[in-house]
Amino acid sequence: MELVLETKNINKYFQKPVKFHVLKDISLGVKKGEFASIMGKSGSGKSTLLYILSTMDTDYSGELYLNNELVTGQKSQDLSRIRNKHIGFVFQFHYLLSEFSVLENVMLPAKKLAIKSHAEIEHDAMEKLKMLNIETLAHQRASRISGGEKQRVAIARALINNPSILMGDEPTGNLDSYNSENVFGIFKRLKEEKGLSLLVVTHDEDFAKRTDRIIQMEDGMIIN
């Protein structure tokens, strides 16, 4: 089975206030079309690992591959392009620009990538909003919509460049059970209908149990 994401022997240290070995020999792979979750107690290294996998943190030893291409050691502007094109990211907080409309927020990563025309980007953004049943919100200001709607807009934004993998850091951590269920349903549909790979850090056991695989972390190691 084809791997979208793979790591080989990733180690990371925090240097301050004292040297601390935060990630120990992490080797893992995420297959194409797989929906995997990462669980572990606070401080087990989950979010640190996710930031390395998303190419935002480059201070580690070991190797990171995306679509079988080695990304470790690439220049920061190349990493920025790889990240924008291949990785969608959904955080616990949606980080929408409140003065922009919903549509403008969704278009932003595609405008940054600058491969398509404005009209094409706008069309793609509307398609993503339709897919998530929020196209009626397109021209609302992002500050005017509900929390659950904001998280759906954040997912639409993460999908605008048709990434190879969608990563989430506690994407339901701020939502009530109804909206959490909604987000889970969206992720499952993306996997089943679009063949998208997903890797989600979560504290929510019910969420994790329904993913294809749980990667359990403890003290900076994968223990299963």
C-alpha cells in the first residue's frame, strides 16, 4: 500500500531550560486513504510530532517523507510550498480572519500558492463550501458565524489546494458533541469519497476509536 507520509527514526530534543529528549526514534507511516489518530497523555509528544510531520518544525534528526519524497533538509521556502500544496491543517482554534468573508478565508491558501486564476480559486472555494453544506455562508463575515460553522470553514480552507493529507490538532477540542460528530462525519466522508489521508491528534477516545488506527504515544515514543 502506498504511503503518503513516512518518518524514519525521528528524534527531537528541547534544549531549554534543560536538555530534554521529547521524541524518541519515531518511525511511522500513513497510507493513502487511511484515517489515523494519535492519542496519548498531555506531554507525550503528540503535538510536537504533528508539527514536525507538517514541516513547520525542522529542528529534529531523522527523515520525513511526503509522497515518497524526502522533505527533511529542504529550504524553508520549498517547505512552505510543499506544506501549502500537500498538507491541509485543522487546529483546535479555527484561526479565521474575522474581517474577511467565509469565501475569502477559504481562498487564502490557494491565493498564496498562486497556481490558479482568481476565478478558478473562487470556484474551487465555493465547491468546498458546498461539499460541507455551508455555501449559504460564503459572503458572511467570518466573525458572524457559529463555532461549529467556523470549524467547517477551517476544514474547507484546509482542503482548498486538494492536499495529500489532512492533519488535525484537537480539531474537535473546542466543540460540543453535536459539532464534534459533524466534524468526524466530514473527515470520514473525505476518506471514503475522496480517498484522503487523515492524521488527527485527539484526546477524544470516542473519536479515536472510530478511526482506522490509533497511534498511541507515551513519553515521546510510539507504544503500539
